[in-house]
Amino acid sequence: NAGVMQNPRHLVRRRGQEARLRCSPMKGHSHVYWYRQLPEEGLKFMVYLQKENIIDESGMPKERFSAEFPKEGPSILRIQQVVRGDSAAYFCASSPLPTGRGGEQYFGPGTRLTVT
Amino acid sequence: GESVGLHLPTLSVQEGDNSIINCAYSNSASDYFIWYKQESGKGPQFIIDIRSNMDKRQGQRVTVLLNKTVKHLSLQIAATQPGDSAVYFCAEGLDSWGKLQFGAGTQVVVTP
């Protein structure tokens, strides 16, 4: 069973461009979480999705950021008009059940976004 | 070696010694707590978790202790090995949430 897959692993964008980060959860996992990590800091929750639904987006900036988890295909975190402050590592995690109800979150290797 | 809170970001431990990593969590209503290990360039890896109705849980070479009175969580690693060198994060969550709230992390460096 392959783990959580994220691509690309490294992404360089110029200010004003769009960044699209992809996450394929583990097989059988219908819960996906996105986190952002700045250098030497902990992970900060952004958004929690189930198939076709956003459950909790309380950690996601209201502007420029969006996320989806379609019925078919990977979850996508989209950042429009990137700015230097968006440079960070973005991690996706998946679980078979909601965390805390037996659903351990398994993390992917992350996408390191650099905005120049 | 022992860290005191997350304001001491680096813990140096001699190989073979026991490590104690501490975490002060923020939400007295949290239902569960998890310790993750993150190696450079990788995603966090689950180590061990504990529910709020427990005060101790043991795994392979690791023990997590929970003190709800002072909102304190610790991870003990027995016979620390070079492969234990990493950043360790505590995380807390509520059953009604999906998200995890992470602490800032402690860098553990194992010296020969």
C-alpha cells in the first residue's frame, strides 16, 4: 500500500503566478488534511476535506487559497497570485476515519514552494 | 537529556542515554495527543498517541506521559540511537475536529 503521495516535491514560482499542489491519499482514505510549515516551525492546519466536501477551512487564508478533493483524482491546494510569504513546505495527510476516532493521520513528503 | 518546554529548541543526547522531550499543550479540552518525528526533508511520522483519559502509554522504546493538571505532555525515548535524531512535535486534537494543532517542535541531536 503506497503512502501519501505529493507532487511536485519542489515548486518554484515567481510572484503573481499560480501554484497547484497535489496530494494523493493512501488507498481507502477519504479524509485529507493540508498543513503549512515555515522553516523551524511547527505545522499549521489549513484545511480538512472529505471527498467533494470541505469540512473545515478555518486555517486557510480567505483570499488566494483554495482546496478541493474531487470524487476522482487527487486533492489540490491552489494558491493564486503567490507572494514571497507563501514560501513554505506544504504537507498533506490522509486518514481512513476522522482523527481521534481511530483515524491516524499519515503524512506525505511535502511540497516545498519557493516564491522568487 | 531533558528539554524544558518548547522554548528550548535543541536537545543533545548521548547515544544510549534516555531522552525526555516535553510539551506544554494549550487546550484543556483536547481529547487526544500525538507525538510525531520529522526527519530533515520528510513529512512527520507518527510515533505514539494517548487519549485524554490515560496518563501513560508505552510503545517500543517510547513512553508518553500526560499530566492534564498542568497541561503537560512528555515523550521518553529509551536508549537513544543515532536514528532518533530528528525534530519531535507534539500535537493535540479534539474528536469533534479533524485537524491537529502542533507545537513548535524540539530538535533532538544524538551524539556518539
